[in-house]
Amino acid sequence: KNQVEQSPQSLIILEGKNCTLQCNYTVSPFSNLRWYKQDTGRGPVSLTIMTFSENTKSNGRYTATLDADTKQSSLHITASQLSDSASYICVVSAARDAGGTSYGKLTFGQGTILTVHP
Amino acid sequence: KAGVTQTPRYLIKTRGQQVTLSCSPISGHRSVSWYQQTPGQGLQFLFEYFSETQRNKGNFPGRFSGRQFSNSRSEMNVSTLELGDSALYLCASSEQRGGYEQYFGPGTRLTVT
């Protein structure tokens, strides 16, 4: 069964500090892994997308890593700001399988709720 | 380009009623996917439409249905509403199937009483 597990469930840090969020997945066949940021009451916004051949990708203060061998990804946030308070969701997309049924199917993690305090 | 728009933004219905939600994708995007988000289950995939055809479907009962029009706008319908259908319903659009670059709308908050 395809699964995406994120840790920790929630995290509280002080403004200016760094943090790392984890994502483990069992989706197969693998196509790409995405990190989304979702502010309360709004739709998710894409931070990074990584394919099998990419092991790191940055978007400003956000840096995602991917280890396709161990099926793990992390999202590192540098010099956190109050506006980083949100839910961070790891999503894995399946590639086309022999039957063509998995193509594009997304499996979502439960998210990590990050709270940044001043 | 304008982003993904969803209407209505908020909706209150009673059990047993039906509801139709609307999603207008980004201009030029032909794929529209629908998701249900609840505090307990997180984001769950409902279905994906591409060129007016349902291409992928999640594990939801037949009460949940959708369609896509020739202009790529999509509607989602839920019949015989249950309390557990209370959720944020999100739609996302992308140029191609599989949604490599997928953009989400703000969602429709449905409350079933």
C-alpha cells in the first residue's frame, strides 16, 4: 500500500531558528516528491518538486532533499520567520505502472504543523 | 494569469441534501483534480479530470461525482450529504495529466449539519 509518513506531527520553534521536517514514503513506482506549504484556511502552495534524479532543491529559505534509495525526504527551513507558521505537506506522485493505473496518483502525508514564535 | 478559483467559498447544508461545487482552473490547464481535507484524514484524493474524462479516482463512495466541461471548468457533486462530509474541498489544476506542476485553489469549506 502506498503511504507517506511525516514527522514530527507538530513543531514549535523560535523565530530565527532552523528546523528540519521529515518525510518517508513507500509509493511505487515513484515519479516525484513535492513539498507544499498550507496556511490555515487556504489551499496548499508548492515549495519544491523533485524527481528521482534530483537529491536537493532550494526555494529561498526552503531546501528539500531526497534520498530515493532509502525513500526519505527532508525539508529544511533556514532562519525561520513568523510567516513560516503553517502546515507542511509531503506528497508523492506515482509513475506509470504496467497497467497504467497509477499514473499521477498522489499520496499525501498528514502534514507537520509548524509554529514559529517571536 | 488568474489563479484557480473555487465557488462558493463557504457552504452550509443539512444531512440528506446534495451539493455542487465549482472549480475554474488556470487558463490553459486541462487537468483538474479534487481533494477532500479533514483534520482527521488530511488531504485525500477524490478524482482527476482531463479533457472532460475522469482519469483517476480515489477511494470515495459513489455519492461523490464530478464532471469537466469543454472549457476545463469542473464541478463536483456530493449527494445525500452525511455529517462526515464536512470538510475543505480543494481543487487543483495543471497543464498535463499527473499534475507535475499543480496549483491549488482556496477551497470550499462545506459544513453539514
